[in-house]
Amino acid sequence: MLQKIAIFLFFLSSFWVSAQNEQLAMDYFEKGEFQKALTLFEEISTKQPSNYFFFQKILECRQQLQQYDKVEETILNRKEKYNQPILLVELGYNYQLQKKENEAKKQYDLALLEVEKQPNHAYQVANSFEKKVLLDWAIKTYEIAQKVNPNLNFDYQTGLLQGQLGNLDSMLEKLLDYSYKNQENTVLVQNQLSRFLMDDADGSFAATIRKNLLLRTQKSQDAYWNQSLSWFFVQQKEYGKAFIQEKAIYKRNPDNFYNIVTLAKLAIEEKQNDDAITILNFVLENTQDADLQMQAHYFLLSMEIELASEKEYPTIDLKLQELLKKYGISPYSLELQLLTAHFETFYLNQSKQGISILQNALKLPLNNRDQSKIKMELADIMVYDEKFNQAILYYAQVEENLKNDVLAHEASLKLAKANFYKKDFDWTLQQVKILKQSPSLLIANDAIELFLLIQDNSAEDSLRVALQSYATADLKLYQNKKEEALQLFLTILQKHKGESIEEGTLFKVGKIYEEKGDFNKALTYYQNILDNHKDGIYKDEALFYSAEIYRKHLLDNEKAKALYEKVVLEHPDSLYYTESRKQYRTLRGDSTI
């Protein structure tokens, strides 16, 4: 038994020493200490002679030390033992480093000849070329292999190589051909195209994709190209154009509404309400599926509520009641029940009615997530009623029941805000410190803003007088009591002019005026931020919302363009960067899309 333990410990010790040597060799290599790295790599390679990685590291060390003859000898010795075509690439590259171009080309041609004899070597040889940034040779390798054996498909690899060379048209052709032949890998190709679209500074690549896909839809009746064009328009946030493609797909497959409903959701998120309404009305006109109908009604009424004036509330209330009567109180109509409870509370000031709807909904046979949705809405209403402790309990239940779910993260932020409205600023500060690391950018951004608001105003005012006034005003805004909130925020600006609280308050006032449709006043407050809080956290938001007002409402594209440009150039980490870049390009006329 002791002998077995001794043997085991011996092997364990040997393994540990070997791993330590490998790491040390890599450290020396990364630091540029190639002689020290070489000594260790040679020692390791003696114990693992077939390991190509360490063999290659020996070559690289010797090449860095300009020991080219020794490299050639090492390659030829290995070539006697292993018939690997990539050794021809290594030999050619060693000649190339010595500027012996003819000898290098001869070895590369021999490597291609081996691929021609045995196309299965293509990936290994091409990969070796690519690592040495010999991209044209890598492309030739794949082309030869595919020509000899048409069953092999290297369009994806060739396409990416063309992209690295800057031949984006060729890349696009290859990738689209590949995705059509291998539709299970469509998402893989789309992810690559998305990367190039993100770096598409002048919009030319987007225009090329659009043109290419349009031609393919015209030449082929296959719905795959309509789906691809729809995907492209979604990337460009052109949901109306995506809908045209989805309708073409629907005509061939009338049972598939999933993408169309998803498109409507995306349009709503981007405030493209006209397109969303068109899409949702199409759903209502063309399906008998009750679940889809309810989803469409839910989204339509959500938009209507957001834009409605107070005199329109009774009509909306009647619509909600009629829909609940039509579809009944069941787990399937839960979203409509939640919307009705929210509307009763935050728009009709009937929180008791809202709570009653939700308590009845909790009696339904629901899964854990749906129960948590109801508790979240109940907590929201408790905050509305200023019953903060009850709200906090409900939010905590959602956190506990749906750990790591997006709803749990939302509940965490709402719990922090409930403590803020309660004016328990120290506890709020502890919570938002954690939420700053949230995987959700929106939640992390809100947490950072709340953290800085409390921290900055606590340092300046130990009694937190201004902060308490701000919390009261912000609660009124949460309760949808906008006029009361506005007056309270304006009072803060009068009493605490020049203090830290000013910047956030200016932004709140600007947003209220913007929502009221008083765009010139909103612009005044946003400009105040830009003039007097140049290093503040709301600068990118002030720029973006000012640009939106000029573009959408005052129809001054030149001013809008200049403001979007500032977001793009000065705030690359902003949540509004992507949309600002898109609008800036469009206004500048870079793209025909």
C-alpha cells in the first residue's frame, strides 16, 4: 500500500513540475526572454516529442534569436519522423524570414501540392498559413481542397480570410453562400456580419449587404433570403422594412407568427410606434389564436396608455374591461390583468382596485415566474401607496424566487429605489454598489446614477436636505403625478442652485417638459446641463435627447446631426452611442438604407 502511495506521489510531483516548467517557459516567451524559454521548451519537448505546440515554440524562439539554420535542421529532423504538410509551411516561412522569397514560395507550393493529393490536410495547412498572416496562401489552400473534393465546404473560413484582407464584397458572397448551404449555422454567419456592421463607420458595408440580399430575394423564391433580409433590417432597427419581408414569409407559411410578434416588440422598444401598430393590427387581422390576439391587444394598449391624455383614460379603461371579459380571467390572460392593475393604479389613482385584481390573479394556477410578475406589480403599487416596507418584502420575494433571472435583477433595483423613496439613503447606497456590477447595462447604468447622486450630495450636505427633497419629487414622478413632481424639482433648482443636486434635477425637469410636448423648454434645461455641468454624468443624455427633439419634433436635422456627432465622438461608452451613430450616418447621408 505504501509503495502505491509513493508511486502516486512521484507521478503527482512529476506532473506538477512539468506543468510549472511549461508555465515558466511561456512566461519567458511572453517577456521576450527567448533563450531562457528555448532551454525549457527543448527540455519539455524531449519528454513530449510528438507535441506540435512545443515544437513550434522551439522554432519561434530560434527564429527570434535568428538561428535560422538550426530551425531548418529541426524541421527536417521532424519531417523524417512525421509526414506533416504543415512542416513545409514552417520551412517556407523560415526562408521568408531570411528574405529568401523563391525558396519560401517553393515550399508553400509543395504544401499546396500535398493538399491537392489529400484535401483533408487543408484545414491544418491553411490554419498554419493564417497564423503567419499569409492569408492569400491560406485562401489558396481552401480553394484547392474544395476544387479537388467538392463535398468539402470552406466558404466560411475563406469568407473570414477575405474579411481580414479587407475584401468585404468577397467575404459577404462566401458567407452568404455558406449560410444558405448550411442553414443550421446561419446564426454563426450573422454574428460575424454583425461584428463588421459594428465597425462600419461610413455605412458602406450595410449598403452592400442590403443590395446583395435584395438581389438574392429577387433571383430566388426561397424564403431563406427574406428571413436574412428581415434579420438585416432588424440590425439596422428598420422594423417597417423587416415587416415587409416577414409578410412575404407569412404568405408562404401562414402558421408562423412568432417572428412577426417579436418584430412588434422590438419596434415598441425602439419607440417606433407607427410600425408596431401596423404589425400588431396585421396579427389581429390574420390569426384566430387567442394567445397571439391577447399579446397584440396588450402591446397596442400599452402604447395607447403611454401616449394618452387624461380625457382618454375612461375609453382605455373600458377597452381593458372588455378584453378581460372576452378572454376571461385565467393564466393565459395574465399580462392583460397586470396591465389593467397598473392602469387602475398609476393612471386612475385606484390602487385598491389594482391590488384586488392582483390578489385574485395570485389565486390562479401559475408557475413561479408568473407569480413573481404579480408580486413585482404588487410591490410597485405598494411604493405608489408609500407602503415601502411591504413593497420591499415583495421585491425581496421576487429576488429569492428567481435568482439570476432578469426579473430578479429588476426587483433588486426597484428595492433599492424603494429605500431611496423611503429616504434610507445609506441602505440604498449599499444596494446600488452591488448593482453597479449587474450584467444588465440598463440596470448597471441606473445603479451608477443613483450611487453618484447619493454619494455626491452626501459629501456636500451631511444633512442631505437637497437629497431628501429630490427623493420626494422623484417619488411624485414615479406615482405619475407629473405636475406635482415638476413644481418640487423647480423648487430644488431655486433653493440649491449650483449644488451637486442641480444636474440630475435639470435632467428630470427637461424630461418632464419633453413628455408634456414643451420641447423648447426641455431644450433649455438640457442646454443648461451642457453649459454648466460639462463633466457631469448626464451630458450624453442631454446631447442625445436634444438631438431627438430636433430630429423628431423641431425638424432641424442640421442641429440634430451635430448633437448626435458629439455623442459618437465624446461618449463612446454611452448607452445612446449605437443609436446616435445610426442617426448621425443617416442625417449625413452616408447610407441609402
